[in-house]
Amino acid sequence: MEKIPYYSLNNYLKERFGCKVLKLSLDAGCTCPNRDGTLDTRGCIFCSAGGSGDFAGDRNLSVKEQLKLGKEFIKAKNPKNETVKYIAYFQAFTNTYGDLCKLKEKYLEAASDPEVCCISIATRPDCLGDDVLTVLKDLNAVKPVWVELGLQTVKEESIGYIRRGYKTSVYDEAVKNLCEAGIEVITHVILGLPGESKEDMLKTVRHVGASGSKGIKLQLLHVLKGTDLLKDYEAGLFKTLSMEEYIDIVCDCIKELPPDTVIHRLTGDGDKKILVAPLWSADKKKVLNAMKERLIPVAGTEKKK
């Protein structure tokens, strides 16, 4: 187990599944109400053309084929003969938005893979009607289901600016309904949104911690090619965080969370082919090592106490 002052995803996975667990990102062929004209046609201001699924599989392939290719890629990079299980992660766009019968077939196709130990579904809180909740609850009886919700922020000005398209109360209700259905929730939060102070970001993190969400993903704001956010960045309307600023904020975020909150991600790496800023984030290994230097001494201090 990692000796760190927070509940890491690695530790949680080892405790729950008893072996190494890796994530395979899938594309179910969905769109989003923020793109198809239901709410908007432009998408969220920071979202890439791939709908935050730039590392997902090919939507023209079946789920079974995407899983097969993902496993082959991982095994080619890590040829060690060790027991590995996989999380089938429906990542691109809004994965409960569309023909529910077809989506259910895709979920079950992933769940039928004996090496898949968990199904993780990225979606919006406003795309979780009673019919969807019923499907997810039934799926959860087959394989554990996680639902990943993109909250990003609770600051009203930021919600409008990023074109999120729903009120925070909708997120709160979605978490409540999912928890009542026995489904784990993971919440995405963006750190470094234009106009947000550290206290604004910590307020969002505290909200997640109190919401019932089992896990959290902390995401550095990336400026990507092809996004409306890039236009504001190039116009000089905001600056991205430095690595030192980001690490400082992450450390404070950890202190605000309940100790049993699973931290699924401390940062994120945008696709280097479309990343504009901050360029320091492209060296993920360097960033994570810098974080460990800050966090491990804290863990050692706590242990002595």
C-alpha cells in the first residue's frame, strides 16, 4: 500500500479487487445535450472535439473489439505475466445520453468480459432519469458500476462561463439517487478555472466531500486546440496555473476531503497533440514526483503522531 496522506485509487483497488487493476477507455458513440442543440451546440468551453475522450477507443468498433485492442496495447507495454483486471471506462461524451436499449447492450457487452471487474460510466447529472437509474441498478447487480459526474465547480459565475448547463442542485440530486441505488459516484473537479480563487476551488471540493460522492478526480485546467477556452487564453483574459500553484492547491484540497474519499486523480494530462497550456503538465511523471515530494513528508509526520 502507498504511504500517503490520502485514500488513493491504487490502495482502494487493491483492497477491493486484490490485484492490479487498469482502466480501458471506451467510446460508446454518444453525443451530449450541450452539443446536439438540446442545451447548446458548442459544448463546454474547455471540452475538446473528442468530448473529453481523447484517449478513448474507436467508436466505430464494438465494445468487445475496443476492450481487446486496449488490452493488447497495455500488454505490449507491460509484458509482465501478472494477474490484471480491468475497468471498462465509458469515457467519451455523455454515456447515459442516447438510445438506452443500445447503451444497455454496450454496458452488458463490457460486463460480460471475465477480465473486467468494474464498469465506469462518465455522464452528466442531468442525464440520469429514472429509466437510466433502473438500467444502472440492474447492471450493478452484474458487475460493480461507478458513475463519473462532471461537476467541475460550484461557483455560479464559473458555471455560466464554462456553459455547464445545469444547476448544482441537479448534481446533488443525482448523487443522492445514485447512492440510494447502491452505485458509487466519482466527481470531476477542475482546478484553475478563470476568475476562481483558491477558496473558490476549495469550496467546490468541500461540496463534493459533503455530497455523498465516493471519489473525486482533481483536474488541472488545460487549454486545448479547438476549444472556445483557447480564444480567451489567446486574448490574454486569464493565465493558467504554474506547477507550484497547482500542487499547493491540490495539497489544500486533500485536507478538505473526508478521509474515506477515494482520490482517483491528482492531475490530468491533456493530449499533447492539442495541448496549448500549461505546457509543464505534459510531463506527468515530473508533476507526480513533485507532488510526492510534498505529500510523503506529510504522511511521515502524521505517522509519527
